[in-house]
Amino acid sequence: MTIKSATSSSATPPLRQFKDLPGPRPWPLVGNALQIKLSRMHQDIEDWAQQYGPIFKMHLGPTKVLVIADHQIETALLKDRPDSFRRPKQLVDTLEEMGLQSGLLTAEGQTWKDQRRMVMASLSANNVRSYFPSLLKVTKRLQGRWLNAVDTDTTIDLQADFMRFTVDAIAGLSFGSDINTLETDDDEIQRHLDKILPTLFKRVNALVPYWRIIKSPADRQLDRSVALVNESINGFIEKARARLDSDSARREQPQNLLESMLVAADKSDSGVNNNDVAGNVITMLLAGEETTATTLSWLIYLLKRNPEALKCAQQEVQSILAELDDDLDSLTPEKLNELKFIEACTLETLRLKPTGPFDVLVALEDTEVAGIAVPKGMWIWVVCRHDTLAEHYFPDPKAFKPQRWLKTEDNDLAQSRRVSMPFGSGPRICPGRYLAMLEIKLAMVMLLKNFDIESVDTPDGGEAKEIMSITMNPVGLTMKLQKRL
């Protein structure tokens, strides 16, 4: 086993010590923290993994960090969550200090186990299928927005439009609320959400909690944004409770994810309450908005730069829609599941451009990781993209080749899925992965049915740059479309 208790038999070889590992030379007091640029910290640490190997050490201020860039060790670590490892407490503390409730993404221990039952039930494939008409309605609004962009010769901000799409989709799907930022440009909730994630990322990684000493205008604006988002969430919950109280049949068959969570929370043995529901509402809004929008932006960027793959994706959409008389309204989740090439394109995008290129864990007990003594409380930084870009696992690893993910005699899909784990692994695998793939396929069908992609551009005309916040976003992608004839 890669991971085991530090109290194992004395017959085993002596454990390596943290101090004996290779790694970048730390500076006094700050360690390696100032050698890392926050906006590209994932790339800086990936570069160190190339230099020092798949296991090395670094120091973030006084914190000792064991860095792992090996998918097999990563898998073992993820399977041992939440009992032996957890995310750093700083994440939850910072989130709650900002005035937000913690949800499944940040919950640990028994709290996580209780919340997971609730969230998994509400995000089951059967439930998501029943919410499909809501997703389809939002997708058609995105189509209308892009038709208007073509008519007015407007350049599309890819990330911004997909953030609108995912906010509207999640609000309708999850809370039964028709926000409609796509048609009205009423993006108040989105504007406030967009302030929260970057600030959370900066504060979690700050060496000094400057906001506790003096609040800048941006910090005060953040407080207002959090208050307004909390007010919106409480409104979602109140309306959902009113619907459940006025219609007992809805308790037997909830109409959206929020209603499902409230029904689950109201059970005597649920272990969750309204605060847990609120925490998972904000988690869905923040995590669901950012990750799906980012993946769609990267996917379109990579398809445009790989014309053969784009042509195959267009042909697959045409083939599926031909069976439905070219009617988008006739789409079903089952039909979308037949889009194997677009799914392969998505998996290849996530291999090259994962929304979460690293993970950070903390040991909950004295243990051993890959023959290294790990004391309780030590941080473990997992570099998720190291092996996914390794020639040994993916020939020509930096090339966009969706065919890697299709079932053929030449493809070892089981190994590929073990190496590339965009939705995580083990007990804490992402519960929203089915929903995310459904949104991505639906958006791509709409795009490839109705439009030709004229261009996807970057601010400087070069390759798209990665910027790290809570997720790894492309910088400033814009798109021009033409109507398909």
C-alpha cells in the first residue's frame, strides 16, 4: 500500500524524512511562497515537479508541504478521504469568515457524510433527467443571445456568456428560479458571485490576513456582495419551503434540487439542517457556475485549433439531430449520451486543461505516504496534471486527440481514466459530474447545430494563457460566429 500508519511493523525499511527530500531552496520566513506567482501557482509547482521529480518538498511560509506528482499516490490519498486526510481548515475558516455557509465541497468528517447523502440523492441521474426541460430552455436562450451577436456583428466573451449560461441553468435546475441573465443582462447575482471566488482564493493563499487589519474598498464591496448572495439564497429556500408546504405531492416528487435537499434535510435521521442546505446552494452556484463555464471555454478554444476534431464533432451532432428531424426540442438525456465523440473531446479538454490542476490535503494522523514519514497536520500538495501530460501514459501528450477516449482496441481507457481524474476519485468524487456533462453536451449541440465558429481569439493573438483562481481559467477568450446555412 502507498499509504499506511506510521506505526507499521519495525521490519519495514526506515521511512524517508521530509528534510531529506529534494526541493526548491526556501527563503527565510516566507519559505518558497514568494517564488510562486499566485495567478500561475499551478504552473510554477508543475515546473518544480519536472525539476525535482514526482516527490519533493516546499515551504509556504512556516508550513511544510509534501508535493506529490504521481497519479497512483494521488488515487490512494483520495481513497483515504475523509478519514485520514482532509482539505486545509483554512479553506472552511476563510469561507465562513466571509459570511458564507460551508457545503459538501468543503465539509469534512461526519458532516460531509451527512451532506453527501442529501446532495447525492438530489443529483441522481433520474432527478437530473426530470429537470432536463429547464436546461433546454436556458440553452435556447443562449442560442438567442448568440444569434443576436451574429446579427449585430458582436464579439462574444466566451467565459462571460458561459457563466451566464451556467448561472441560469443552475438557478432553474437547482432552485426553480428563472434568473435569465442571458436575455435580460440582469446579471446582479453573477456580478456578486464573481467577486467571491477570486477573493476566497487570494485570502486562503495570503501570508498575512490583511483584511482583518484594514478593509479596502474591494473588501467592503465583498461584504455587500456576500450579504446580497445570502439574501438571494434565503429567498430560494423560503420559496421552496412554501411550495413544499402548499403541495404535499411535491414532497413525494420534488421538482428541483433544492426541494430534494429540503425533503432530505427534514428527515429525522438526516443529520443536516437549513444551514447545510444553504451551504450547498452556494456551493452549487459557485462551483457549478465556474467549473462548467471554464470547461466549455477551453473546449471551444481547443476544437477551433483542431479542425479535424471540430469537423467530427459537427458531423456527430448532425447525425444525432437527423434522427430527431433536426429538432432541438426533441433532445433527451439519453440522446445526448450517444454523443461519444463530444464526450471524448470534453475528457481530452479536461486532461489538458483541468479546472482543478492541483489538490491540497492535510494528514489527520501520523502516517506514511510513498515511504515518507508524514506527521499529523502536514500539508500534501497533489499535482494532478503531471502524469496526464506524460508521454508514458499519453503519447504526444500535449496534442489534443479526443480519439484517445473512444472505445477501440488500441485504447486502454481504464488506464487513461486512472491517470486523468478531472472529477476526482474515491468517496469524494464530484457528485455533479453527470449534470456537468449534460450541460456541456447540450451547449455544444446548440452551438454546432446553429453556428460555424469563425474565430476564437486571445488578447495578444497567441496561445491562450492560464490564470489560476479557484479554477484554472483561460484569459480573455473571445469568439465570432456565423449562422450555419
